[in-house]
Amino acid sequence: MAITSQHITGFAVGIGTSALGFYLYKKNQSKVDAFLQEHGIQISSVFEKDPKSMTLKELIIAKEELEDLIAEKEFDEKNAENTDKETKGKKKTQA
């Protein structure tokens, strides 16, 4: 299937629509985020706020997110170490 002018037009319209949507979101970001947060959807990161101005609930959410990130990093490091040990062990047995 060849790329036609309809494909190019659709791609350009998609890019333009995305850019317009992003522009409008950024222009009204605080209103949109407040509306979504009222409905239980948290869009903005808790790390964007000043910790002194955060509520207790927001601080707890930030703490949980940080703990999750720390656990992921520790898991990745342990897996990397285990992979390195396995690779070195295979090289020794092959030699």
C-alpha cells in the first residue's frame, strides 16, 4: 500500500489537532487539573508543588510515589547485578 496524499493530509491534521489541544491544555492547565482532580483523576505530579503548601493527603501520595520509585530502582539494580554475575559465570564455564 502506497502512501497517498490522503495519508499526508490526515497526518498533518492529526499533528495540528494535537498541537492545538496541547496549547489549550497548557493555557488552561490549572482549571483542567482542578476539574479532573475533583473527579478523582490526578494529572499533575505531586513533585511539581511546594511541599510546604501541600495538604497532608498530597504529602502522603508524594511519599508513596517516592517509595515506589525507590523500590523500582533497588529492584533494577539487583537484577542488573544478578545479570552481570550470571554473564561472568557463563564466560568462566565456557573458557
